[in-house]
Amino acid sequence: MKSKVLKDLSDHASRIGLDVNLVQASGGNISWKDNGTILIKASGKRLSDAKFENIFCTIDYKTLNKSQIVETEDFSKLAQGVLMPSIETNFHLLISQPYVTHLHSLGSIALGLIRNDKIRNYLATKEIVSIPYARPGVALAKVMEKFENFGSNVLLLNNHGIVFSGESINQIEDLIQNFETESRAFLASLPCVESLPDWIQILTGGVLTPDEGVFLGKVPFIKSEIPHGNSVSINAFGEVVFPKNFSEDRIQMAHFYVRLAKLIEKKTQVSYLENSEVNALLGWNKEIHRMEMAD
């Protein structure tokens, strides 16, 4: 049974990981759990590599109660092998459905940056639960468990991404396709307002998500004709210019956020992470581990 589940998870991971509008670099994670055991993507591993190498940890969590699941900072002691479990293991264990897929997708991040009645009404109509931003890991698990309906099949994580859960991989993949198609259509339908920020203003206004901060730094984008430090420059012609020796992961991440900003430009104000939160993420040993594994 476990070998078939592992193959199915690997196929699922590979399909998702090859779509840069669903997940970038080593972001996102998937899991399957049964009878006190969970298979979950390891920290720093890429979903797209699932067919070529083992990207999953096996964790025996039978001895943990709900409070311990929420409060555990590091599940490594319960894991088999040397791979470090995902930062997000806590909420994967909290959600009751056997299959859980967490993505940093174009539609979900765009929706999760906007705070207005149109978005709230849209999410309510689609029965999508909106979860306030919290740092990945224990902090996020604590916030999620406070929601009576956090067991919903679709959880939108503000300034972060989205979580899908279900009884099968086919169910989750249908949820993903429907969500992305419908959310992008909804965003396209929003009227443009000249006084609202354009894509360059959105990108240079601050850090939008944890992954943007971790991969692109405290100042991800700047307006400049030439690169400065580790920031991605946007010149007067709207061209994106990368610093010398910028890794493929960082280039992929930057292009994703350009697409994201262009999707919502002139349509909304957006919310950014606080500077203190960005500093905390960049100094967190778990995020440092992910960055050390990036190319």
C-alpha cells in the first residue's frame, strides 16, 4: 500500500512542480497520512524532482496529541532517515483528510494580498476559508486551529498561498484546476483604477510573501537602470535586470512575482509583510536551511 501511495504522491508532486504558476523553487509541499504515519515532502526539496529522487520524509506521530502537534517546532526526531521534515508539517497533521497539498500559486497569492469586500464575498461564495497571515510552522498552525472550519477542502493563506485537502489525489487536482481557473478569471474581471498601484509600484512597495523574502531578500525589487546589491532592478523601459550570479531559483521566483503583480496592477492596494517579520524569516534556521539547499 505504502509503495503505491508513494508512487502516486511522486507523480502528483511532479505534475505540480513542473508548473511554475503553482509552485516555485523548493516551495510548496504535499503529504499523505494514515494510522499515525505521514509521508510529507522534506524541507528544501523540489516537488519537480519527485520522480528522480526521494523527496519525502516518513514520520510516526502516533504518540503526539493535538497540542503537541501544534507546538512541535521540529519533527526530525520522529522522522525516518536524514531528510528534514517540511516547516509546514504541523498543519498537515492537523487537517483530518488523508491527502494535503500546499501551493504558492498565482491565483492564491493574488487573492491573499487583497483585503476588501469583493474578495471576502468571492471567497464566501466559493466556500474558501481565509486564514490570516502567520509565520509558517507553529504560528500558522495555532492560527488555523482557531477556525472552526479549518478542515475545509480549500484554505486561502493570506500573503502565503493555499492549502487543498481531500480523500484522493484526483479530488485535490480537480480542486486546484478549478480554483486557479476561477480565481484568475475573477481577478481579470476586476475594474482597473488609474489611482491604484501599477505592477512596478506593487513590486517595489515591500515583501509580499515569506518565499519572496527568503529567496529575494529584504528589498526584492527596486527601480534602477542597473542592478544594486541583491535586489532585482526594473529600469525605465520596464525591463527586469538581475544581479550578477543570480541563481536560477531566484530568477524563477522573480519572474513569478512580476507575473503576479501584472495580474493585479491598477486593481487593488496590496498588503505587505512587516519588516520585523521579514527579518525574523531571514534569520530563522529553518529558512536558512532551505536557502542553503537552493542552487
